[in-house]
Amino acid sequence: MNADGISRKEALARLASFAEGKRHLVVVGSMNADYTVTTERLPKPGETVNAGPLRVLPGGKSGNQAATAAKLGADVRMLGAVGDDDNAGFLLGELTKAGVNTDAILHVPGASGTTVITVDSHGENTIVYSPGSNGRVSPEYVRDHADVITGAAVLGLCLESPMPTVIEAARIAHEAGVKVLVNDSPFIPELPKELIDNADILLVNEHEMSQLLGIDEPEDGDWDAVDWDAIVAQMAGFGFDQAVITLGGDGSVVIDGGETHRIVPVKVDAVDTTGCGDSFMGTILAGLAAGADLVSSAQVASYVSAYAATGHGAQASYGTTEQVTAKFA
Ligand code: RIB
């Protein structure tokens, strides 16, 4: 495996260039109000634990990806739906503040997407998702806004929207030659063939990859010691020549051009890891839109997502280019 460590200075210089994309990027998917509490430890089934004050924070995997990229200076368009509750204005307002273009977002009757999130004293979390308006984002709506997709440099997708909608967005992008990055989250073990056929890059964590490919996880958790050449071949057989596998606090691995590239972790004292994966993906989207390759984009994403782990919530913890640079300079 190639060890793709680059200097901090080089990564931060690359980060600055992510604002220079010539075309916009588009994210199709979810926006959620995250009802979040912090506890000493996560409760076991049937157990009650005490928590700190309830916070309502802007989230949703797709909204988070869009917000990260926009905060890095990328031109970001969001497609999705909010309800007619108070959370609708809150979610749109936060995305707009981050710099996301929300003009094409649909308004439907009923509740916006919500989650219930518990964060423990190590920054780990559990998330329960109620789709609300996200479940009303239809293939027809996506087709009505096809121009936003076909004019983009890259499309970001996750699985918090109905699968027919996700597939339709991928199909429109693929037919127009727009690169498609799919995050298999919330995880499903069997991705539909129509989605795989219309997607270019898969983003999963190590546990998800193991389930998708049917491989055993290393007992000692040492992913550096596994046979990555075999994984590259299996991933290609599954349908992806390009993939990003996140390894939690151990960084990530990028598969590209038949090779693996080890992206070293950026160590921080984590306060809350909610939305760090979305921040990682949003940075990759911004990098690809600015013409960077997948490996470079992931290297920069390590810094941006590490910054996100140092604050509470998802979008609320994301940094601008200046803030990320100042933290790690
Ligand atoms: O990945 C974190 C996100 O997952 C949260 O913001 C929550 O809304 C869920 O979608």
C-alpha cells in the first residue's frame, strides 16, 4: 500500500485551492434537525441515563456534506425537501448561512427530517433517524431539477432519501458524465445494481466494507496488515474501481487506479464525532469539484473532518478554510 502522508503545510495549501472549482457541486438528499443530548456513557437497551441539556442542531448527512463544502468556498447546490414546521426555516437558514444554494429545495406539508442523537463523554454517538420530509423527495422532483445535476462537476449521495430517488439522481448524473460519489449510509448490505452501475466512487467505513464484500475484520483491528490487493480486486468485482474506506480514528484508505493509498489520521481531542464522516465526504466533493484527485481530496478531508470532531454537533462544528487552517497551521 502507498503511504500517502503529505505535510500539513501542503495539505492546507491544497485546502485553499478547493474554493477554486469552475463548476458547482450538487448534493441530493437529507436535512435533519438533530435533537442531541450528551451523556457520560451511552445507555444499554432498557436503561435510563441522565443527560445534559437538549440541543437542537442542524444536520442530515446530505445537508452536512453540502455545508462542509460550502464553508470551504465551493459553489454548492442542494436538492431535497423540508416540511412546514419550525425546523424547516431553521435548517434552510443554517445551510444558507454556510453558503449553500437552497433555491431548489422543496417544501412539503408535515415534519422536516429529525434525529435523536446521544453523544458520550468520548465523543461517540448513537443516531436514530426519522425521515419526515426527506422521504418525500421523489424521482420526479429530481428529474424536474435535472439541470442542477447535469451542470455540476460532481454529485454527492447518501441513503437517507428513498432509493428510487437516489438511483434517479445517479442515473441523470452518470448519463451527463458527472462524477457520482455514494455514501452507503445509513448502511444497507445490498446496494441495487442500478445504483452501482451509475456511481463512480463508494464511501464506506471499515465495518460496512467488510459486510459488503463478505470479508472478516482483523481480530486485532490492524487494517494495515490485511491483504489490500485482494480488497481492491473484490471492490472492483463489486463494481467500484474507486472507493474511500474510513477507519475511524485511524484515518482512511483510498482505492484508485488499482492501488491503495493510506491516508494517515489527523489526531485531535474529539468532543463529538457526529457528522465527521459527512465533513470528510463534503471535503472530497469540494476537492473533486476543484479538479483535485481522490487521494489529494481525502488527504485534505482528514484535516477538515478532524476539525469537526473538536466541536459539538454536525454542521455547528464545521470550519471555514480560514478556521481549519488556523487550527492546524
Ligand atoms: O452523519 C451524521 C448525521 O446523521 C446527523 O447530522 C444526523 O442528522 C444523521 O443524518
